[in-house]
Amino acid sequence: MSQAYVIEVSDRTAGIVVADERGFCFFSSERAFDRLDGGHFGSARAAERAVRALLDRRRQAGGTVAFTR
């Protein structure tokens, strides 16, 4: 059975992570998170932290996070 988890931050779905032989692979569902698309993480929680860090960096840089529907 595969393991897949949805990553949600700020009431938006950033993407999903799916377990594979290298850990968890992230698939973005929002353009704002495409930078992490295809990235591998040691855990689903590590992927969530990367999503949050990406948002924090954008906020600190004074940029807005573009969310599209």
C-alpha cells in the first residue's frame, strides 16, 4: 500500500507527498510551490517544513505569495 499525504499551509493545498524508495516525493498543486515539485524529503513532515520555509522566505523578501485558482 502506498503512503500519500496532502500538505496544506495557510488554508491552501501546497501539494502531496508520496512515499518511494528514497523517502517522500513532493508534487505541487499550486504554482507558488512549483520550486519544490519533484523534490525528495526524508519524511512528510520535512516536506511540510520546506513548504513553510518557502512561504516564510517570500514573506521576508517582501514579495507576495501568488495563489491561483
